[in-house]
Amino acid sequence: MPNDTRPLAISVPEPRTLDLIFTDDALKQLHARYRIVETDPEDIAGLSDEVLSHARYIIGQPPLDHATLARLPKLRALLNVESNLINNMPYEVLFERGIHVVTTGQVFAEPVAEMGLAMALNIARGIVDADLAFREGRELWGGDGNRSARLLSGADIGIIGFGDLGKALNRVLSGFRARIRVFDPWMPASILRENGVEPATLEKVLTESDFVFVVASVTSENEGFLGAKAFAGMRPGAAFILLSRAGVVDFDALMSAVESGHIVAASDVFPEEPLPLDHKVRRLPGFLRSAHRAGALDSAFKKMGDMVLEDMDLMDRDLPPMRCKRAERETVARMRSKPVTVN
């Protein structure tokens, strides 16, 4: 190691792997440019002083305490490839030392937005149920099969949250001539208007939308904030589509609202993942289910590796990272998303 002048990077991308997030060519570049030390997140504190004292980058976001950070004097950046920033380290120390914390989560924005559009279209036109009925020989033809159908075009649409995913969702909805209202208390109204959407209160988004998309991150301020009162205020028959994290929703209240027939729903995320086989939502009519697969495309995973390489190259030249999204000191400690366990 002393004769190797390449920068050292500690690899702890769990639950991802380097093979998952880098193409073959990109992985060759990574190993050509850097000394890579692979370990498990819980074992990082057990690495030798020789490794920790030379580490410039950490690929992943393992739990770090004050003592371990003190043994990382050359650390420049933590490159989160889990996608959600995790409250598992003293961010104030990282910011004081000028250590970047960045995430590649934006790679999932476009594929998740497309899945959200697919869910909305399915709810509007009953595509999955009609297919299942056809397979079983109980299909309804023509207008008989469209008694509860509606159009997404020209609808009132609400979006809760307007980060990377909210913006991507707005783009895929742009051709439907819909009126789109957005609630995001962390986003200035002028930015919403610049993106062609209408700033609105949470109440207005819920009560005046035919389709409500939830793309908000879980924070210390909004865990479970969408509950029975929120669902009761929605238009009868409106669709509630959950794409970000189940932690923002009172899931029992959501199931009750669907079971009562007041609203319909779709979700790509659940309170427990994988979901128990006997969970009520598995058998609930009016609820479209997806197994946290909206963003899990190989093309998205591979973009992660490209972003990591580009930002490491910038930082090697004493420039700031630009491809990944940087954590903000005012908000990062408020994040409460659970780490994913399955890619």
C-alpha cells in the first residue's frame, strides 16, 4: 500500500454491490484509478489505521460515530448509493470538516415517475382487473367494461413533494393537459410556478384532486402525516398513489379508506418489506400493489456508478461534486427513511 499512490476508497454500498452499480467498463475504471477496500458496514470501525488514515472516499453510507470519523482525516466525501440519506452519523461533524455527503437517488426519479403514470392510467381504466377478468372468461366488452373508467387527460392532479421525483412526475404528466397542484413546504412557490404547477396547501391538494401522487421523503416532521382525516377529505373515488416511502402514511387508515370504497389506491412501498403473506393489503379490492420495484431498473443502477466516478474525478481535482445531489446541513438530519434491504 505505501508504494501505491492512487486515492483510497472504502466500498460499503450495501444493499447494492459494485457489480450492480457499475458497468464492466466503469468498474475497470474505478479499480484503475483507486485503491478499493471492500468491507461490511458494521465492520468499518474495525479497519486498520493504515486504511482509515488514507481513505478519501466512502462509497455507501455506513453508520459512522465520532471516533471512527476522527480516524478518517483525509475523508472528502460519502457517496450514498442507497438513494435515501440516513440518520446514522454526526452530520454536524461532517459539515464542519467540509466532507461532502451526496446521494445518487435522482437516478430513480424518471423510472419511478413512469411507474406512477402507469399506476394512474391503470386505476383510471382498470387495465389489470380487465386483463384478469379476460383470462378467466368473465370480461365485459365495450362500454360495459368502462362503467367506472375515466380519463387522466384534463384531470385535477395533486402532487405531495416536489424534489427530483416530483419534478420527473410533472414532466411525464405534461402531455395530459391536467391542472397540477403541488404541496411542498420546503419548496418556494416561485420554483413551483417556474415548473408550471400551482402551489397549494395540503388540504387543497387532497380535497380538489382526482389523482394524488405522494412523492415526499420521510422526515422528522411528516411521519404518518397522511391519515384518516386526510383520506376522508379526498373526493369520493379519487386515487391515492404512494411512490416514495410508506412512513409518510398511516397505512392502516389508508387501507380503511380503500376498504370503505371512499377512495382507491396504489402503492409501490409498504410498512414492512417484504410484506407478510397474510397482510390485509394483499387481498384488498381497490388497491393496486407493486413490490417496491418502480425504480429498480438495471439502467438506473448503472447510472449510479457513472455519477460516482464523475464526482470522484471532480473532487480529485479539488472541485465540488456536481453529478450527485449534495445533502443540505439544514435538512439532512431530519431525514427518517428506513434503509432498503432489497435492490
